[in-house]
Amino acid sequence: MDTNIRSVDAYKLMHEGTLALTRAEQQGIRVDLNYITKKQAYLTAKITHLEKKFKLSKFYAHWEHSVKGRVNINSNNQLAHFLYNVKKIAPEKFTVTGQGSTDDEALQMLNMEELNILLEMRKLRKVRDTYLVAFEREQVNGYIHPFFNLHIVKTYRSSSDRPNFQNIPKRDKEAMDIVRQALYPRPGHQLVEVDFSGMEVRINCCYNRDPNLIHYMTNKSADMHADMAAQIFMLDPFDKKLPDHYVLRQATKNGFVFPQFYGDYYKNCAVNMACNWGKLPHGNWSPGQGISLNGARLSDHLISKGIKSLDSFIKHVKEIERNFWDNKFPDYAAWKDRWWAVYQKYGYIDLLTGFRCSGVMARNEAINTPAQGTAFHCLLWCFIELDRMMIQEQWDTRLIGQIHDSIILDVNPDEFDHVIAMVKQVTTIDLPNQWKWINVPMEIDIDVFDVDGSWVK
């Protein structure tokens, strides 16, 4: 297609998207102010209790002595100095400047009781101050009206603010439930969340056209995460219906496959899978350690396979990574090299949806931009189509927001069947027909919440 025509189509998508998202902003989402007040008080009490517990520890006493009584438990610089310079702990993760990291992932990797208390305090403060306080501050007559911006992110994705609706926790179930418990549909209605399944991986297929990746996305019996879990944890047979195997599949999905696609490397993946998901210690392993597996423990199984320590598991995952890109997805690997070379030569990259992304980018950023930006454009196109139907057919149902790969609706139960049918039509049939370069099926998951119930199941 001519570049000028694609640019006009890209502008049209943003123009119509702005109007559709503005209507969602005007509609807003109902908040339970009573719940917010009570939950803030509960979280404050819990944080205070954890802080007292932390300050009674030998860890804190040592920290206090090292800074002569001037401890600031919220200072990452002070914590990093104490951990890596005073206590001489070897960092598991580093910042871009080469210093030992103190972000949540880095502290989780160290797996120390006192640091786990700090992490819990961090989480609860964020839930209270970033989300609940923001909901209370931004609400008008019991509704929040988050802004959805289409002019800020350089991948041409959306962003959100006042409050940031797209930053609601999802990975941590406790945090997610606390925040979502504050959000409700209009009286007599129900919330519905429509989530594209593996959207960015599917869009990657449209760019790299790797036949093995396309096979996984088009063959319902194929399971990339299960195959990789079986290989990484050396399990034959592997049955994801077994609870223990299912956990390892999730560990592989979130700790290896997706990180590899986004440019992470084998050591981080190995530590995350073994220590965070598998609950194995750093260093050498002994029988009876880690999560349960086939009536025993993960360490028992790995030791029986010759993997007796974190270091040996890291070496094992290094070989898995090499095979992943050299043999499993070689066309994907070759595309990444080509894509990076194009960006280095021209200083920009063109998306299939007609957008040109430019500016200073690191390799991973340049390679991840196509999937991230294009996946959002697919969702935005669907959002616009559903908004158009809503107006044309005069639905009482309303679109009220979007979070990355999902659309949130406030649904009138009397319209439920029709709305769901239209959602499926637009996302899985009309969307691939709109853009012929989509070479794999689009799939969605639909979560339905109770009438007059919160955004928690």
C-alpha cells in the first residue's frame, strides 16, 4: 500500500479513536467511596504493623548501626549501599549503570525474610497511595473519569492518567483484588472485560512470519509454554492439567518465553523460574526444597536430572535459550537482526498500521515496538467499531475503558447476549478482514462479573 495512504489511515485511526475514548471518559466508572475509606485505614494499620516488625529485626539494627541511626527505609540508594557494600551481598540484578538493583524483582531474587517484609510494605503503600487515594481524589459524584491519551507514547500506544486506569495491578492477585474491589458498574449493570489472548505474540507473527511461531498460534493442540516447560524442567510426560505441572507452565510462560520475546537473557530467566516461581534457594540445592512436584519437591526432581544448584540450572537454561532461537524460532531471530539493522540505517521503523516510529531506541525497544504498537492499534480499531455500534444501535451498554490488550464494558444485562455476540464478531472476524496482513487467528477471553458486583470475581 502507498505510504501516504497508510499515513492517512493511521491518522484516521487516531482521530476516531480519540472520539471513542472521549466518550468512554465521559461515561466513567463508579467507585465505592465507603470501601475506599475503610480499606485505606486497614492498609495503614497493616503497614504500621509491618514496619514495627521490620524495625525489631537484626537486619534493621545492623542497617541502623551502619548509617549511625539515620535509616530511611524508603531510600533505594541507602538500601543498595547497605545490602551490597556493607553486608557484601552479591547482587542478583543490576541497574543500567552497573550498580546492584533494589527494584522489586531484585529484592525478590535475594529471598530474605526482612526484604520480603519491605516488599510487602512497598506493595501496600502503592495500593493505598497510587490507586485508592487517587480514586478518592479524582472521583466526581462517585465516578472516576480516567483520561486515555493517544499522543504521548512513541510506539503510538495509549496511556492513561487522572487516575492511571492502565496501571491497576494484575500480576499480584491481592493487590489487584483490593483495587478492583473499589470499582463498580452503574446500578443494575455488570462489568465485562474482553481480553485479547496472546495479542502481541500473534502480532509478532505478522512481522517475523516464523513458521514455528505461526504453528503455535494456529494449532489449538499446540502449547508453546507446555513444550518449553517440559524441556526446561525435564518432564516427560508433561500434563498441564496436573496442578504441579500447571505451575511450572506458568513459570515458563512468565519467566522464560515472554521475557525471551522481549529481549531478556538466560540468567534472569533461570533465577526467576527457579527462585521466584520454584521457591528454590540460591546456591546449592538439597532434597526436599522448592514447590511440590509429583509427590516430592522440585529440588528432588532436578537433582535426579543432574541439576544440583542454581548455577547449574543457569547453565542449563543458557543451552535452552540457544536452542530456542537457533532451532525453535530461527526465522524470528533472523527478523530481529534485520529489523534492528533497518532502524540503525534509517533511524525509524514503519508499522503495518501506517505509523512511523522514530527517535533514539535501544535494540530491544526497536524490536518490541512493532508488536506493542500494532497490537494496540488492533484493539483501538475494535474499540472504535464497538463504539460506533453502541451509538448506531442505541445501546444502554457503555464502553468505559481499555487496558493494554483489554476492553472494559459496563453492560446492561438485557443487552448482554447481543453485546457479547458483537464483541466476538468485531474482534475475531471483522478485525482480520480489516487488515489482510493479519496471518493468525485473533482470540479473546471474556470475563463476566456479577450484576451490581465489583470488578472482582
